[in-house]
Amino acid sequence: MPPRPRPEHDDRPRRRRDLPGGNEAWLVFGIVGVLMLVSLAAVGVIVAGFVFVAVTRDRDEPPEQPPEVAALPPPRQPERPAPMPAPPAQVVPRIDLEPPPPDLTKLDPGFDPSATVPPMPVTPPPFVPPPAFTPPPFVRPPTGFPVPPAAAPRDWSRPLADVKPAAGVSTAVKLFGPMQSDGILRFTRLALDPPPPPQNRAFETVGYPGVCWSPKGDAGFVLTGRGKLTRFRHPGGAAERVADWDQDAGSLGWSAAGLVACLPQLHEVWVVNPDTLAVTRRVGVSGLYRVLTGPGLTDAFALCRENGTDAVVRVGLADGKLAELLPERGDRKNVMLQPSRRLSGAALAPDGKYLYAEVGISSLGRYRIEPNKLVLETATDRIISGAQVGACVSPDGKLVAYPSGGGNSNADGPYSTFVYRADDLSRPHATVKSGAYPNVMGFDPVGKRVYAHNYDLPLRVYDENGTHRGDSKLGGDDRGVNNGVGYVPHPNGRALLVRTNGWVAYVEFNP
């Protein structure tokens, strides 16, 4: 069918099928193009062959010379000189450097050089058997950790500082404010001087580090971190005497010689008359940071630190003599002793016979106190984790615990603290679930209570079996800042002093 005519205004490009002739014309054009390409390729090959032949012939045949050059004679080659005859060989006479061997027949007429010399008999040395091998006797390797060589006791004495302690003066300030009720208890905060700033001060001297009762419970004592000692009457809470020493002060305890105060800035132990608050004896101890004592004891035990290593030094409160107590394993060969910063949280039994501290790797151990050494008797499993203040012992010496910020175990719940009987550290007697970040614990053997805290509450009350009895914020909501750092129960079991880094509270339990 002929192609359809296109209108004049149609500018579209023509398609292949619209060309004249159709597909047959395009086929003819393609064949012609291929033939032309083949012809051009053949011509190129022929031309290349001629060029190759011409170049090769010019390279193999020498160039033609003109006739006048070809008629010339060839150039004359220079004549080589005849070789010189070799010189006659010279005969060099031989020079013998070594003289001829001497004629031995002239020296010894009986010498016969043809005679054979019989070989000399060779006698081998007698056979000596090697000594029999005797293996060394079998020695069973020792169990436990290697025992370091015994260290010699060091001299911890220190000259007294040139200071004069201020004497106690009478006062009539009322420390107790109005009592507030909070469920199972009533409380009030003591009107004391504000705590010192924590900058550039040891942890033991921040806030109110020293709080104790008299053995009869008729008086209480509070020692601030600035060195201000206050005696108040109980009941009533009226201050009776005050002694302002103006020195960084630490722990405070009751002994047979009176009050025993720690002055870490001066590196001194002060014995104080509880009635007049006058300092009756001063003992200088190098590296001092805490003092432990108990009612009825004539000695105190100073915790010292030198070159990163802790030590326990016995201090005679009557004569001021010092004696370092070196730790020993005793029968616990499988416990590793680490004196470096392991005694900082030590606690003393009230009778002065035992010392509780961290031993090995995160374990609570019990040392028996002897005249010149500490003998490790027993230890718990690994229970200490996280931040810690130290071991806590009940006033009657029957219960002991070591709270730590991460808890002793998560088996009974997170942040749980184990309470052990002092005579059996193999298994917990009770478990106290106080909550996050416990650091201290208190015991009231008369009231049969256990005191603890957590990040939100400064006081939580439990019975001796770990059953929760009640909580109190003690009039504040300063969570995490003023957590309890010490619980001192009254001898009658019906009152309690709670000390923190920011305040001291007096607590009475409802009947």
C-alpha cells in the first residue's frame, strides 16, 4: 500500500517506512557501504605491503656508489709491527731456607732407621660408674597465699603540737527543740553550730563525727568537725558545758579514763574529763585519722596511715605508751591480708577483745587482739561492694555487719545487708533490705532494734530478725545529702542519737 501523503503543515520527522522504496532501499545502501569498507581495507593492505618491501630492501642492500668513487683503489691498511722475540729463560738458583736433616747415624752409631718402633701400650682408665640419681623428696606445695616476712613494729610516736586546749565553760543553751511526731517515734534536731565545709577536710572530720552517751545515760556528748565539744543533760537536752578547741576533730568515744577524742589535724589523741571537759592527757601518734575505744577499756586503738598502708596502734590512756599491732593470718591460710587501706573501716568490740575489718577480697574478718599482734580468726564470704564507711558492731558485741553502697548480696533483693552473729561469720543471722546505697547500720540490744538508711530516708527501723518496723525522714527532705552516718542508741533502749554530715537528731520511740 503506498504511503499516506503528509499534510504541508506536518513537521514530524519521517519514519523509516515512509522513505521511498521502503526497507529494500535501506538494504541496498547497507550492502554498498560494506563493499566500500572492504575495498578501502584491501587498498590499505596493498599499500602497507609495498612500503614494507621498500624499507626492507633499502636496509639489506648497501647503497650504490658513484663510478668515480668505485674506480679508486681501496685504502691501504697500516702494517702491524713484527712481534719481539721472547727473552731467553733465566735459571734462578734454588735457595734452601731449611737446613738438611742431620744424619742421626753420625750422632748415634747404634741408630737403625730401618728398625720398626713397637707401639706403646695404652692402658684405659678404670671405669667409674656415675653416681646413682636420687630424686629430691616430694614437698607438697603450700596452700593459701604466701606468708610475707614478719614486719618489725614501727615507732608511731610524734611530738605534741604547740597548742593549748581550751577549758570547758558552763553554758545554759537548750539543744533540744520541740519534739515532732513521725509515726512510731518523736524527734528533734539539736541546735548545734553549722557543720564545716567539706573542702580540704578529711571525711572523718566533716559534720559531727563524734557522738556518744555516758554509761548511765544521764549525759550526752557531741563533737563537731570544728573541734567544739558539748555536754548536754538527759532528759531535757540542755547544754551544760562547752569546750571550743578550734581544731579539726574526729571520732569520740567513752573509756575507763574518760572521753577519748581524735584530733587528726594535730595527729594527737586527747583524754578528756567528762565532767569538766578539760584535757587530761595528750598523746602524739603519726598518721592518726581515727580512734577506737570502749567502756571500761584503759587502752585506745589508733588507726594510722603512712605511705598508703594502714596500721593499728595501741595507745595506753594512762601512760601514753604506743605499740603497733601487726596482723597475722592465724589458721586462715587461704585469706589474703591486704593492709593497704583495709583497716580504715575497722570497728572494735566493746570489750576490746576483737577487731572487725575488711580482709582478703571484700570479706568481713574478725581479728583477735593480742598484746602485740592481730590474729585473724574467721572471715565471711565476699560481701562488700561499692562505697563503704566501715564495720558496725552492736553495743553488747553480739551482732556485726558491714554495709556497703552496692549491698552485700542480691539473693534476697537488691542492696541487702547481712547481719552476722559475732561468734559465727560463716552464715548471716538476718538480712536487712534497707534500699539503695546503705553505708552504716546501728544496733540497739536493749530495744531489740536495728537501724539503717538508704538514699531517700535517714532512718529505717527493723527488728533483730530484719523485719521492717517503720521509717522517718526526721523533719527533712534532703535526700542523698544527709544520709545517716552513725546511730548511737541510749543505754535504756528508748532513745537514739542520729548523726549525719549536716545535723544531729534526738529520737524517742513511742511506748
